[in-house]
Amino acid sequence: MILSQSQRMLGRILTTAAITLLLFGSVHPRVQETSDYLVVKDRYSNYDYAYSVRLPKGVTALRSRPPFPNHGFVIQLSDHPKANLSVNASYNAIEWSSFDDAISFHKDSFKHDVGGEVTVVNQVPTTLGGLKAIRFTLRPETRALNDPEVREVLLAFRRAAGEVGIVYEITLSNLSSRYHRDKHLIADLQRTWRLKPLPK
């Protein structure tokens, strides 16, 4: 069966929504007991999606407990619920074929989150664990917001023989007022990102 572009996008949105709920749903320590999640310190290894990364010094992350899928983790950066850094890996089930597809999806998702038009204000090629990657920043177009949210994404595709492949993402969601203070964390994670052999 051949899926239309809109069907593929809807599927990707539903998949990402499920992952987001598993990773981020009410994980703020003041709202949810940390015992419901596993605390991540130092180096995080993920054998399902074949990667590892070292957390920046002094940073603690949370990830889902089994039997929930282990895609990655989230770091809460402040008391504000929109200030977080996430690492996520998932199969490219909707078959993004290019970085443009991924950027378009993230624009639509961010547009939904902020309730208005958004724009890509920066976009540069980079690498992640030796893979070709893209790093881009999204901001709302409206100037009426007092302290608008900024979203920055570093994204890479990993091919897998006979499979749809894997999408790796490091995402910083933050308020403009503290974005420049925290954006170095993406580069910190990028420097320590290591790929592992894909599971057979």
C-alpha cells in the first residue's frame, strides 16, 4: 500500500506524539515522582538504537522505565516546563527521505505548539557520530510574545540494510531569555555521541 504524503505525516506526528508522551509527559520533578523514571547520569547507552552519549557535567536526565520503549532521555533545564533538552532515537517509519522532510515536520509541530507561524532562522550542515546531520533553529514569527519559545534541533539519519533506518535527534526547547545560556548543551552532547553496531 502506498501512503500519501499527508498519511505519512500524520503517522509521523502520531509516532512522535507517543514518543514525546513517553519521554516528556509530566516528567518535571515537582509534578511527577522521579521513581516513575530512571535517572541517567554520566554516559547513556542505548542498545536498541545503537548509540551512546555522555551527559554534560552536573546534568541529570530522566528516561522511561521498562516496559516502555527506550528511545532516549529528557533533561529539565529549569522550573519552566518549556525549558528542556531531549535526546531521541526512533525508526524512520514514515520514511523521511531528506533533511527538508524533517525540517518541514518540525516546523509544523512547533507551529502547533506555539499557536502561530514559525520560521527557520538558522540552518547549518554538521555531523553526529560521523553521520551527516543538520542543525536548525525555529522561532515564532509573531513579535507579540513577551518571551517566546525557541526550538533548536540537531538531526541525523542512519541507514540500516533492509530496514527503514534510524533518526537521531537532539532537541533544545527553551525560552528566548535563556536560550543562549543553554544552547551549548547541544554541542556538548554532539561531541560525545558514539555509534554502536546495529542490532541483528
